[in-house]
Amino acid sequence: MVNHDNSDTAFPSHGTMGEVVERGMSMRDYFAAKALVIVAAAGGIDHIGPQECASAAYEIADAMLAERAK
């Protein structure tokens, strides 16, 4: 099951007492940002356009989250 509720975050900041003071970006957004680099480098923007590249990046991110949940 893929978690889309943004409860997992990348790079949360913790205060001096260990409390989370800034949640950071969602893991889904982090994975999508990493995947977008690969999609764009493979020529995606030139061939399928930016909207489709973004969609592909989130599809990859969802697959990564599903694999991570195993």
C-alpha cells in the first residue's frame, strides 16, 4: 500500500528536545524529484513534454514507495 498522505517526510528538522520543528518534504515528492532528473535526462521533456515527465516521475515515486513498504 502506497502512503500518499505525506506522513513520511524527507529531511525533517528536530528541535533541541527532539521534537519535529519542520516536517520537510514528503517522501513522495523527494522520490519524484529524484526520478524527474532521470526522466528528463533520458530526453523525456523533448519527446513527451513537461506535464507527462512530471506524471512519469510521480509514477516512479509511487513504485518506489510501494517497494519501500514491503
